[in-house]
Amino acid sequence: LRAAKEVEGYKKLIDHYMDNKYTLRYSGGLVPDVYQQFTKQQGVFSNPTSDSSPAKLRLAFEAAPFGLLVELAGGKTSDGVSGRSVLDVQINAVDQRTALCIGSANEVDRFNDMICVVDSSTWDEPPPAAAPAPRAAPVAAAPAAGDYAGLSPAQIEFMERRKAERGY
């Protein structure tokens, strides 16, 4: 809860949870909290960052994989800065860290409204392209529709929707 003092809007979000009698739990871990969300079919995990509390979650190994699972299950994610999906953040380093909000779509939207102060109505256009980061190996193209061996129909639909959104 240290972030409530340091991140503008986070105290207001915590107050909203308290005023509306949310059950607040803090396990200190992304895995048990996301497991709880799947079990209860609702909830939110937030890990905002500030100058004195930098990002702790690794994008490639924690935030993005769990983000994919939650979005496939109908939830939503936020990068905690722009309000966009954590799956839209380009991975530039193996140990790259990120802020994260992950969970029920309505709760992630509330987080974005209070923390990121974003207007998601302008998201019809793709995010601005960042300068490409140097990479050690070439990046493979997005898989074709037939390259989804072993995925469920819902996963294939999700991947096709993501490809269409990103213009592949």
C-alpha cells in the first residue's frame, strides 16, 4: 500500500475498494493472486510503480505470460503507464521490468481511469510505433492461421484477433 502515498490516484482507488466493501487480500505474489482470480472469476492484481518503488515484475517471464492467460479467459491487462495491454509492450531486454494491472475487465478499466488517466476511446488506432530495439536474433513473423497446432479454438480466435489488431 506504499504506492497509495506515491502514485497519484492509487489512494483514490484503494478508497473506492474500501468504500464498496471489496475483500482485499495481499499475498505478495502474482501467481497466487491470479489463481484466486481464476477461482473466483473476478478480481484484480495491481502493481503500480513510482520513483521510490520501481517495477519488480519481469515482462517476459511474469507479466506477459499471465497477461495472455487472463486475456484468453476474458479479462484484461494494463501496463500501468499508458493503460494499454501488457501484451502490447515490446520486450527489449530479458530482465525488463514493468508495472502491471491484471484481472476483471471492469476493474482494470477502473485502474486505468484512476492511475493511468487514459481515454480508451482513442484506441481504435494502433499504439505509436517505438523505435525498434537492437536484437541478437531476427524476429520471426507472426504465425499463419495454420500454425496453431495444439491450441484451442478460443486461443486461435484470440491470436487471429491480435494479428488483425496489429496489422499482420
